[in-house]
Amino acid sequence: MLQDVALGLLTSGVAVSGTARLIVDIAMYFGLFVIVAMALNFQYGNAGIPNMGCAVQVIMGGFTVSGITVRLMFTMAEAAGTELLPWANDFDWVYNNPSNVSTMNEFIGPRMSFGVSMLLFSLAVSLILGAVIGWVIALPAIRLRATYLMIVLITMADAAQIFGRNIPAISGGTLGMFIPNIYEWYPGDRTVLSAVITLLIGIISFFLFRTMLNSPYGRLMRAIRENEVTVGSVGKNVVGIRRNILMFASGITALSGTLLAFYFSYVVEANYQRAFWTYWPWLMLILGGPGNNAGTFLGCALIVAMRRVIIVNKWFLQAVFFFPIAYFESILLGVLLIAVIMFRPNGLIPEKLLYIPGVNYTKMVNEEVKIDWRNAPKARGGSSGIGGIMSAFGGGKKEEES
Amino acid sequence: MLIPAIWVAALVFASELTLLSIGFTLTYLTAKIPNFAHGTYAGIGIYVSYTFAKIFNLSPYFGFPLAFLIGGLFSVIVYKIVIGALTNMGGGAIVLTISTLAIQIFLTGLIQIYAYWLRDRYSTYAMSFLLKQNDFKIGDFPGIFVVSLSLTIVSVISLHYMLTKTNIGVAMRATAEDPELASVLGININQIQLFSWFLTGGLACLAGAMIPLWFMSTPQSGAMIITSIMAGSLLGGFDSIYGAVVGGALVGLSEIMLTTWGQAIIGVWVGEYRPLVPMIFLVAVLLVEPDGLHGAYTKFVASETGSNLLKSIGLQKEEY
Amino acid sequence: MDVDTILFWVMMALWVIMPAFIVYEEITERKALAEAEAATEEANSS
């Protein structure tokens, strides 16, 4: 695997080993996936937007680092008087990349502020670019029915990979690109540091999402998920709100791509496959239970731990199978997804009624509607539970287009 | 050769894609979900052909009936175990679509394992192959050209006949229009659904069995082709079989011809961007006319100039 | 004490704090919901 090559070449400052290494690895992946899954929960669980294009947004984060930050770093290092091999055209950009990167690592070594500012810069740029790409990929289908949006977003992930593969200026094409180690100033193990930073960003984004969900805007989102025609009829711009939500969550998702690029010190489009960055987060979300953060966290922790433990112990498991264990991954993913959808459609932790301090929501529901929407009798074409939520969004096309 | 090789390739691909698009649209009509696993049925067909050609040392054409049956069987199993059960549980469109994605992932994994097993057991190039040398020739034409075109035309005509003249076809259309009303009229919806899933799976697997006779195939090619299928179906309007015929043929032709012309005019590097062609179709259709050719045709007929034009050439008739 | 060890435990703390907070919040909200429901039922029955 390319990851292994990259880690082998740039293991400068990877000191932690053994079980601690596995824990750091799981923590890092947990941080990355929790950002993606929480953004997904924000979009799908709360606003009912089936964003199948997480991979596009994550790939934008990676491309931001390789295409923009690295160039900025090289320019700044040259301005500071460091000799770099030429990197102006595509060939030099890829060919001289390893030696330039090792020169850059020496440059970053004594300059902590440079490394930190580069990290912050790429996070900011990927936030903006992620939002932009969220707007672009949502453009054709955001106003149409939900299945169209899914189709477009899924294909967009492939499109992003094709561009990454064929334009060496972005991420070195199929060869990939090394990224200067911005944690070079740190004396210890950089993976631990990057895991801490990732988890911190995860916590920050969690509080961001939580604040938004508890605000009136969050209730508006849930209202759109439940019945967008009603929301539209009281004068809210449903398409605009949906687009805003998608853009915001896309920006946050892109952060995890950036963090992954710095963790590996390597960017290649093959690392950002849609199977990995779209389907696994969806499995986490559905397993945990769409619509509440606790479920997302639980699903994320379970899946990431399972995956990493399988990968680390794959040589022991390999003896059991007659085929390469990499194929087992897709079987596992498919079976788990179907099993969760069929046997726990509401996830491990089902969504609760919205609690607003000071407002007795249950009383309102009981008095005004007389029935809980969860237990409502199966309506024509619609359904109860999670299905009802989906069909509210994916239901009639004619209603949505008007 | 009368026709240049590139046109042969384009026509073969277009006819395969037409078959696949018809199946995709049929599934969409009866189950109301885009079936992402549809391309993977084609992947199964690819390996049926491979098994016949390389393991049994027969002509891959003998595998076509078997491919149809196997595809239908897989499709029925998928419907029985997953889609039907989920529909009964009250899963919405998004949940069902995600479950088809999961099936796609699962089936692709199975195909990969089967290909690996073939390679391991028989030491053949099962991971990436081409069966052109197992083909026969009719005059100057390769057999697959004649076979794929005629198979597609025959199946389109028989589908048309079935949907308009036979009881089961009418029942299928009724189920697609309004399942509950159809069931009131005494149509067994479950059987109709099973039949339509069998038909779509079989057609997809049949189309897939033709792919390796002209195109390079890998375990993933089935999953790859789904973008083209969706583009063809969407261009046709997503809920019109006749639209899917036209859409699939157009997308299939343009995917190969546009890439070839682009390579000739702009540069060889355009070839790398071939998978973008169906995506461009998807985006363009959604931006310009989300109902595709079917919607455009309906609008054209409804408009005054359109109906006048149709009347003047004596073609004023209903869509179905 | 090594820098790595400190950071490692910082990481573990972060890793524990976030889910713990979420679980705490989840439990309090569910409790509040249940209480509100009980209050409503009492009001209805009386």
C-alpha cells in the first residue's frame, strides 16, 4: 500500500510503538472519521440531505494541502533564502518533490510558528474550498428529489479522483506527493501531536454543530427534514437553507482531508476513495443512529476500532481466508450496512424527541397532534419511524419542484 | 471492413448500455429507487462469459442464456432478501438507495473473490482480461457487433410487445403507475415485482456477458459502468422505457465517440477523462431538463408549435 | 516525563472527555424529556 511506503519514507519522528502506536492510530482515525460522520449527521440526520459526496469534500482538503499549501511553503522558504530544486513546471514539481520536501523539513525544524501558521492556513483554505466544492456539486440537484442528489454526489467523487490522477500539478498524479512535515519542530512523536490536534478540531466542530442544532436554525433543519412543504409554505427558502447546510458541512468535512494529509505527510488520490470516505462514514452514522450525536460517536468508535484492529491483525486473519483480506473489507461493509438497515433501522441509539428547555415539547405534541409521529399509522406512500423522515424528503417529485 | 473499428466499439457499447439502461429504468419504475447494484449484475455477466470461455473452453456465447438466468436469480435474491423486506418495513427512498449501494459493494466483493479464486485455481488472467480472440467473425464484422446489436433490438421490440400487449406487461405498467390501485384491481404486486426484478437482472447480466468480448474487463468494471447507466437512464427521463432506449444509446455512443474525437482534436490525454463524459451528461441533464428527453418530448407535444408540427406530419399520438 | 507521554495522555483525556460529555448530555436530556412527559401525564389525569 502507498500509505505504508509513505510512512516508511517519512517516519522521521515516529517513536511510539506497540500497543500505544495502535491506540494513537485509532485515536487519529477516530478524530478524522468523527469529523466526517458528525458533518454527515448534521446533513442527513438532522436536515435530511443525503450527502453521498463526503469523499469529494475530503479530497478537497487533501488537494488544498498538496496543491496550495506546499506551493506557498516553497515560495516562502525560497524568499527566506533556502535553496530548493526547481518546482515550477509539472515534471519538476513531481520529480524534485521528495528532495524539496526534505529541504523543507529542515527549514521547518527550528521554526515552530511557520509550521503552525501553515497548518492554520491550510485548515482555513480547505474550509473555504470545501464550502465552494459543496456549492458546486450540489448545484445540479439540490432543488430536485433526494435520489438525484445522491446520484450526482456519488459520481462526483469519481470525477474528483480522475482530476487528481491526471493533473500532476494538484497532487502529483498517480505517484502522489510528499508533504513537508509541519510538526518537524515538535521533539517527540508527530503522530501523537497530530492525533491531539485532530481530536481537538473534532471537539471544536462538535460544539459548533451542537450549538447550531440547539439554535432555532437547528429546529428549522429538523422541520425541513420532517416536512419541507410546510416549511416552504411559512416562507422559508428551503432550497437555500439546504444549500447552506450542505456548504457548511462540506467545509468541516474538508478539514479531515487536510489533517489526514499532514498525518501521512503524503497525498495521493487513491487514498481518498469514495468507498473509504463515503460508505464507511455512512455506515457509522446509520449504525449509531442518525439524528443524534451520541449515536454518531458510538458508531464511529465501534467501526474505527474494528477496522484498525482488523488491519493491524490482518496477518493472523489471513490464515482463515483463502482470498486476500482486502476483499473481505467490501463484503464486511456491505453486510454490515444491510444488516444495520434491516435490523436496527433507527441505529443503536435512536433519536429522541427534541428537548427545548422551557418548552414542553411532549405536551405540545400530545395536545396539538394527539399522536406521536413515530407511532403514527402507516400513511399512504409514507411510513413510520426513520422511513417517514426519508419519504418526507424523497417523496413526491412534483411537490419539490414547484 | 465497412465500418471503422471505433464505430464498431461505439455501437457495441451503445447497445450494451441500452440494455442496461432499460433495466435500470424498469427497476426505477417498479421499485421507485435507483438501483446502484445494477452495474454489478453486469459484472456477474462478465465473469459468466469468462468462465465459459476460459474454464470450460467454450464459446462465450453459450454462456448468454445462463448469464440471463444467473443475473435474474441474483436480482430476485436481492429483491427477496433486502429490497422487498425493507419496503415491507417501510423504508423510504433514501434507505432503499443506500441498501442498493450496500448490495453493490457486497456483490463487487464477491466478484473479486471469485476472480481471485479463478486465478488461484486455474492460473488464468482473471483479474483483467479481454475475450476478443474467443469471438467469431461474420464476414468482415466481429460476431459481437452483430450479436449485441441484434440482441438489443430484439429485446427492445419484445419488451415493447410485452409491455403493451401481454397481460403481465400491462400489470407491470399498472404497478409502476400506482401499486395500491393495481392491487385493488387484483394484480399480485409481489409477483409482478419479482418478475420485473428477474427481468432487469437478467437483461443486465446478459449485457454484461457481452462486455468482455470487446472491452477490457476487471472485477470492478461492473461497478464502474453504473455512472454511464444512470446517465443514459436520466437522459431518457428516468421513468420512460423508450427514453432509456434513446438515452442509453446516446450516452454509449457519445462516451466512445466524444473521447475518440477529443483525442484526435485536442490530444491523447483526453482519453483519461472518458469517465467524465457520462458525468457531464448527468449534470447537463439535471441543469437543463431534469425530466430528460421524455420530459422534453412531453413539453414539446404539449406546446402549440409541437402539436401543430406533429399534426402536420400525421404523428399526433399518445406517448405510450 | 517525556513530551510524548504527556501528549499521549492529553490525547486519551480528549478522547474520553468528548464522549463522556455527549453521554452526560444525552442522559440529562432524556431525563428531562421523561420528566416533562410525566408532568404532562399528571396534568392530564388530574
